[in-house]
Amino acid sequence: MSTLDLRRWWVRLAQAAGLLAIGLLALFDLRFTTSGSMGAADLLLLLVRMGLAVATVPLWLPVHRLGSRLLPVAALALAAASLALTAAGVFIANGSNLFGGSWGLAETAGLLGVVFVVTRWGAARLAPWAALAAGLAVSALPLRAGTDSVLVIFGLIQALAAAGTAGVGLYLRIIAAGRERAIALVRAEQRAEFARDLHDFIAHHVTGIVVQAQGARFVAEQDPRRVIVALEQIERAGAETMASMRRMVGILRNPNTPPDAPLAPLAGLTELEPLLTGFNGTASAPARLHIDGDLDGVPVEVSTSAYRVVMEGLTNARQHAPGARSVDVAVRRTPDWLLVRVSDDGAAGRTAPARGHGFGLIGLTERVRALGGTITAGPGIAGGWVLDAAFPLRTAVGR
């Protein structure tokens, strides 16, 4: 089961628990409110109270999008209705208890949920006001049962609960915003790396095309057949260069790309052996390289991305698998795919990187998917950790 699926199950479990809690509290309210001598007015008040409690469910139960405008507007309307009902009990009835023995615990829990979701997901301009209104409604609920000092104290306690709930929602919102900014930065860095790759690739191939064209001029009179071969090589190099340019420029069209990305060479598959040699010089577990197939002619963006996959896998093995005895790096080329795997035999109970926020893998995933490939990371069947990536070769050349 993936992390996303696991998160969805946790959300559904929390939703089910919330509904169950609201239902139990509603039964409690009914138990201490209903009586055999209820009149039409009492029944109407009971229905209104239960209706307000039920009305909170559509607000806190669904998973909202960040910046929702409808959510705080609905919360303001609900809080206003709750405050109006409380005011009717306090001012119209002169503090007498119109609502039976309970002031509405189900409504209290529901409004606290509303405070949380509004603070966490509501539009920035409306969310503070909606959270404040819902918090006031929660604080005033005990006054429905009277204006005794004990009930006032309960109101203050519920005000503190509303403030704490809002604080939790705001904290999670800040954490999520920080992570989104970090992910956006990682993606921008990946696009900058594509820009550097494009610079190196074009410089290399255009230089080769110029040299081949110059050579063809000298051999044209002596051996015309060699000119044909040179022209074929020039055509192939030009087609590959144009394909990479179209693909990378499409990636770099995102406005978040830094306009002044530095131009520096990046390593590819031919530098894997020096990479593993450097790793073996600092790690306790030796890394072994297994190559199956000819790696010549691999598109440069695939080559550099595969190098990044291996580098990320070795970094994770060094940081998160100190007890590993060996690390295997396997690179296999088929007619259609380049397959890369980095695996270690670390602790079998390891289920996720122990430190950091996983931004390296997030950026790598962005890079691999931009090339039409796939990447997965997780525990191996026999233990340890496995990082797999697959890059399409025919798509990379023919796009």
C-alpha cells in the first residue's frame, strides 16, 4: 500500500470516528433533554438544536481544498445561527433554561471541528473571522442552560478549547505551506538542472556537427561515400539535439524556473564508476556496480537523470542504512528502456527514511516523470531498501 493510500485510509478512519462521536453526543443530548411533557415549543427547540449539530457535519467532514471561500462563509452563517439561538435562551428567557439539562454537546463538538477546518483550509481573508465567530458560538453554548457561575466557567473552558483547536489548525497550515514552498523550490532546482543539461548537451552535439561538417568538406572530392556517412551522422545528431531541446524547453516553460540558472556540467552514466569509488571511500558497506547492455548513445537527459537516481540511492543508503553490509547498483539497457536499481541489505524493519523530509526523492520523482519514466522506493522483499527507476528510450529520442 502506497503512502497516499495509507493517508486516505487514515482520513476515512478519522471521519468515521468523528461521525461516531457526534452521534454519541447527540444521543446524550436527547437523553437529558427529552421528557414526557414536551410541548410543541420544546420540540421545535430540540429540532433546531439537533439541526445545528447536524449542519456542522458537512463543514468539517469533507476534505477541503486550501483557500476555500465557501467554507468560511458557511461557517459564519452557522455560527450566526448558533449565537442567535443562544441569545434567545439568555435574553428572551431571562437566563432560564429553555433547553433541558444539556446545552448541546454534539453542537459543541461540531463547532470545534468547524473552527479547525476553517483555520486549516479556509480562505486567508475570511478564515480568521469565521474561526472567531465559531469560537464565540462555542463559548456561548453553556449559557443556554443558565447564567450561573459554573456555566460561565464551562463557557471559558470551551473558549480555551476553541482557541487550542484554532492553534492546531493554524500550525498544520503553516507546516503545509512551508512544505509546499520547499517542494516548489526543489522542482525549480530540477528545472535548473535540466537547463544545465541542455546547455552541455547542445554545446557537445553542435560542436560535433560543426567538426563533422568541416571534415565532410575536405573528403568530398576524395571519397564521396564518406560524405554520405558524415551527413547521416550530422542528421542523427541534429535530430537528437532537436528532440532534447523540445522536451527540455517544455519543462523549462514553468514561470518558477530561475532565469539566471548557473550553467555547469553534470555527470552521466559514464561517471558511475567514479561515483561508486567515492562512495566506497566513505561508507562502511561496499557498493557494487552491475551493468547489462551498452550505455553508449543514451540520451543525455536520461543519462544525467539515471546518474541522479544512483546518487540519491547511495545517499539514502549512507544516511538511513548504517547497518547495511552491501549496496548493489544495477543498470540495464533494453531496446526500449533504461532500468536503474539501487538496493541495500539494511534493517528489515526500515519503512521510510529516518531523517529529513524526503525532498531529494520528491525532486527526483519530478525529474523522472518529466521524461516519461517511473520511480518507486520502498522496502525490498528480502529486507533492505530498493530504489527503482525506469526511463523510456524510444520516447526520449523520438518525442
